[in-house]
Amino acid sequence: MIVINEHFLKLQASYLFSDIAQRINAYVQAHPDKEIIRLGIGDVTRALPPACIEAFHHAVDEMASDATFHGYGPEQGYLFLREKIARFDYQERGVSIDPDEIFISDGSKCDTGNFQELFAQSISIAIPDPVYPVYVDTNVMAGRTGICSGGRYHGIVYLESTEENGFVPAIPDTPVDLIYLCFPNNPTGATATRSQLQTWITYAHEHNALILFDAAYESFIRDPDLPHSIFEIPGADEVAVEFRSFSKNAGFTGTRCAFTVIPKKCRAFTPTGKRIALHQLWFRRQSTKFNGVSYPVQRAAEAVYSDEGRRQTRELTDYYLQNAALILHTMMRLGFHCTGGKNAPYVWVKTGCDSWEFFDLLLHKAGVVCTPGAGFGRCGEQYIRISAFNSRENVEKALHRIEKVFS
């Protein structure tokens, strides 16, 4: 008899964005003549930068000739891309990260979900609330939690992110082993200062813990005082792993390319307390379970770091930030308390009512799709997330419709 992994049965009935899609489909079927504007899921809408397209085409042409064809690539990713990442994303900011400490992958969602495989089932984990659902769900699948009750899983230490703490959670009262952090934050758009991150680094050293730091939205940071990487904080290279993506800054959501940074100093421990380098464990995991990102995609990602690529990706993120500013201004003018919209492409809106009810209100009255905050955790109740990832025309049209609903 083939027996399932029963931990999958603990998962909530469906994934947040599947629930949203089902509600949208039901509305569209009932109102086929109504136009829907989607400001919910964080999927980009603008084309790849021309520099990336040119590099992509050239790399595909290389694959058409025996002399320049590329088969299996290095498990860590091609050196030409890792060198550019190390130089432009880290070394130019004064952060000592080497190309060998970078692993190219097909997405930060995959890496943040898979990284927990390296650790014992018995570890204690701390996850912010509200939070990107993948952090929670993958640990449920791995068997690190009990059942879900009242919107939370037994066995997880929830780090409450609220209006009172600026949506930057405080360190837990009890020791934990693995900590998930995401800044600029998804879904709240909140950012963390150097001193706030230093508190977490100090905690991780004191408790032999590890921080998994999701920096997928760092390219939207414009405040010069905010850190772009956790490795800008002294001591982070021993206690943190960082995840980044080309999805949001260069529009690679459908092209798939990201990277994970694991300094060679970064450690975990055996049950007897022996230090183990996480770099080698992840290298072994990737070489066993992952065959790498295609050569043309990595060449396209490399083009992000050319002079033209850097200018074009800056224009893309500026465009979405301008959308975010419009959303933030409009929702605040309508009397809603908001977070984000600056240094982040999301606006977190306090609705004062059930978040799914507010979702349905915007869908049925304005034809606008947002994301209900309850889908991100208990602390997301009475909030919605509005995404800036759409055209300026659609954002302006959506905001006009929302204004009519609340006028």
C-alpha cells in the first residue's frame, strides 16, 4: 500500500492565490461583460528590459551551433553571472561576498521553500505574521508543526507584525533555531533599519540560530539609510542566508532566475554541537536535486548588470514605485491607514473590517482585485494588500473606481 505524507493533510484547504483565482473566476462567469483590474498577485506586467532580450536572443543563437552549444551547466550557476552578482550587488556596497558563495536558481520561492530541508525536523522555527505563505506551508509539509487551530499552526513561534511595531517584529521571548525575515516586506511593504536587523543578528549569535532573509524586493529601496542586504550588518555572514530574485527588478517572473547567498562562514550544528558549513550542505542538495537554470536565461540575467541593463531595470522599478505612490496617496486620501508604497511595491491598507469581505467589495463594486490580508496570517485580518504591478493606465482606472465606491 502506498502511504501519503500525512503532514500534507494539515495544510489549509488551498493556497491563498488559488482561493483568489476561484473567486475571480466565479465573478467573471457571472459578469462576463465586466472588466477586471488585477492589483492582487505580485506578478509584473511590463516586458523584459531590452538589454536582457538582446542577451537572450544571442544566447539562443549560440544554442543553434555545435561550436557554441551549452548542455548541463555548473550546479551553482555560470561563473559569468555569479561574478556580476558578487560585484554589483555586494562588493560595490562594501559587502565581502565571493562568487563561490552564490547559487543561481529558478526562483526565491523555490529556494526559501527548499532550504528547510537541511535542518532537523525537531528544530523550533519563528515566522512573522503576516507573512508570505510559503515559509509556513513548507515547514508544515516537513512535519515541524502540529495542526492548524484558529488560523495558526501549533509548533510555530509567530512573530506578530502590527501597526504598533511598524510591522517589524520583535525578537521572540523564547529561544528559536530558525528565523524567517523578509524586508522590504511582503505583504506589508515595511522596511527594517540597520539597528533593527542588528538586533536579530545579535540574537542569532547568542542562541546559535539561523536567519533566512528574503530580500526579493531590495531593488525598490530608495532610502539611502536602509540596508539592501542583511550582509551589510556586521556578523551576519555567520548566521544568515539571503535570497534574491530577478523577478521583480527585471521582470523574470515568467523567465525564472534567482539566487541564494550562503557565506562560507555560515554555520549550523550537528546534534552533538559540531559546527557544519551550510554552504557545502546546500551545494550537495542542489547538485542532487537541481540541474540548474538554462544558459540563455543566465545570459539574460547577466545583462541586468550591464550599463544599459542597470538603467533599464531602474526605470522598471521606478515605474512600479510611481504606481505604488499613486495607490498610497489615493487610499490615504480616502481615509485608510496605510503602510508600504515607499521602498516597496505593495501598499498594506487597514480596512477596519473582514479582509475577505473587503476583497469581495472591491471585486463586485469596483471590478478590482486585491489580496485579503487574512491569507497572510492572523495579524493580516482587517487588512488588504494592493500591488503596484500593473500598467499606469490600469492603476489609475482602478483607483478611480475605488474612489467612486467610497465617495
